[in-house]
Amino acid sequence: MYFITRNLAVSIMLGVALALRSWRVLAGVMTLTALIQSLDAATAIATGHYGLVPIDLIYATVFLIGAARLSGHPFWRAAAWRTQ
């Protein structure tokens, strides 16, 4: 149940940011989603659910690429987090 409620909350925030065309917020939530998916992959490895790992890593990669494209900078650079 925790998995469903967490993903529902994140998907609602992604939808709201997209509907409001708040690109900086959307990029931040997308980066958070990528971090969550990466941690899900680590948890899947730790618990032996290896079939979930590729799916989690694909989602994490797609969200990171999307966030970098929205912000114009990769998330690991300080320019992505500064206001312009």
C-alpha cells in the first residue's frame, strides 16, 4: 500500500506541475521521481527482486533526461537549481 500511495502522490504532483506549466517545479519533481526510482532499484536488488531493476532504472533515466531538458542544465550542476 505504501508503494501505491507514494507513487500516486508523486504522479499527482507531476500532473499539477505540468497542468500549471510550472517547468522548474516539474523538473524538480521529475528529479525526485528519478531518485525514488533509483532507490526502488536498490531495494529490489537488496530483496532479490531482480526483474524490477531494469524497469526502475529505465524510469529513472527517462525522468533524469526529461528534467535536464526542461531545466536546460543537468541536475548535478548548480545552474539547474538557481533562479534566473
